[in-house]
Amino acid sequence: MFGREYRDLADLLLNNERAKHFYKSLPQDIQQILTENGSEIRTMTALRHFAKTAPKTDD
């Protein structure tokens, strides 16, 4: 499951329950940043990396 590569973030979230659960657990601002970089996020590893390194916003 971790090694599979998808077309983009939308495809990953649609077809990988673990990725979907992880994404939904993130704050809204991080989800927005991930969505903006969706074409570059094709694996669960990439999703976790982008979430960890996303700039934090002060709302």
C-alpha cells in the first residue's frame, strides 16, 4: 500500500483509505497547501512529507 504510486493527490485520496484518513486529520490550512501541490503528491510517503514540511499559518 505504501509503495503504490497514484496519478495525483485526488487519485491517492480516492483509492487509498489510509491516505484519506490521514488527510482528513490534518488542519484545514495544511489540507489547502496539499491540494495546491496535488499534482506532485502521488504516494503516501509524499503526502506525509508535504504535510510535515508545509509552512504553518497563524490564523
